[in-house]
Amino acid sequence: MRKLIPFASALIVACGSSSSSSPSPPPTAGLTGTIGGRPFTPVAVQAITAGSGSSPCNLPGVGALGVSAMELAITSYADACGTLASTQCVHHANSQAVTVIVAKANPLPPASQPTLTPGTYAVQSTITSAVPESSGLLDVAYAEAVAPDPSCVGTTHPSKAGGTVRLDSVTGPITGHLSITFDDGSSISGDFSAPICSSVTADVCVRALGGALCTLPAACVQ
């Protein structure tokens, strides 16, 4: 049985990132679910990618890590790229959204950036849990769901361990299949194809390993 390795703490070190391609919402046929007690048919599924490059992340209690990651925003509104671009949490009034992150971390000296490869990743209940590979690399997969009310009030719910994300293509569009449940009983499953947002960068150390995908309190978009 593969053991889970909890990362030590939130990161504050900025690392390099990259993204490219079209920001227009792609077709979302194939993804369905129930988020916040309501049926969920996404309007947009979009992605960003990021890597540590030549500047490894520095994880307290663990040390240097090379990281490569992708993040998906699956939303009931069109501007999924806007959600991915913000480091502050963004709630759209009376909306539904799922955010998924998959990353590989390399703790082996000199902590060079690994390659995020196609494959099936086990989704965990905390972003700071990693599954070790036989090669010594660490896999990270995590998701959150939120369904704010008309006043933008809503609690983000983490994924429950047992879900999976299968990546078929990681070069853009990001394609694959996911099946994820959340701690409030929400769920989403199906195939996806996510164009990579243009001109959106992310701190891969914080987003992939930092314990939270965005900073609260959430900004409200009516």
C-alpha cells in the first residue's frame, strides 16, 4: 500500500510559472454532477500550468522541491480563467465551481522540475498530502467545490480521499477524466477538455503545495 506523506506547512516562497493558449470557454459535454445540492452542468472548463523551473520550492521541514502542476477551474460561469488568475478567492453570486489541482514534486537533489505526465492520480482530502512514486517523485491531487448563494455566501468543501483524476494530455488542451466527491456530498465526474488560459501565471509553490488554493475572504462578483 502506498503511504500518504503530509507536507510540513504552507509555503511563502514564489516560484516560476508558465501558461498559454486560448481563454475562450471550451465545450463541457461529459462533465456532470451535483454541487451544493443543485445539479451542476459546467459552462467553462479551463486550466493553467506552472513549474518551479530552475528555482525549487523550499518547503519548511522538507527542503527543496522541484514542482510541476496544472490547475483546472470548472465553473457555472464563463470566466473560469479569471478565477484561476486571482490569488484571492472569488465567489460568483448564485454559482457553482470546482477547482482541481494535480502536481508532481521532486525531492531528489538537485530538486529539478519534474515532468507532469499523463496518468491516473488519487485525489486526497488535503492539499498537503502526497503519494510517493517508486521513482521517488511525489504525486499531489486535490479538489475543492463551492456553491455561493445570491449574496456570495458559501463555504468551500474539500475533496474526499478516493476520487481520481486521469490526465490524458498535459500540453494543452488538458484532457482527461475525473471522478470526485466532496465532504458535503457534492460530486462531479466525466471527461473534460480544458484550454490553457492565456497570460495567467501562478505561484506553483503556494498553489500546488501551500495548503490552500486561494486566500480568504472571498471577493464577491455579482
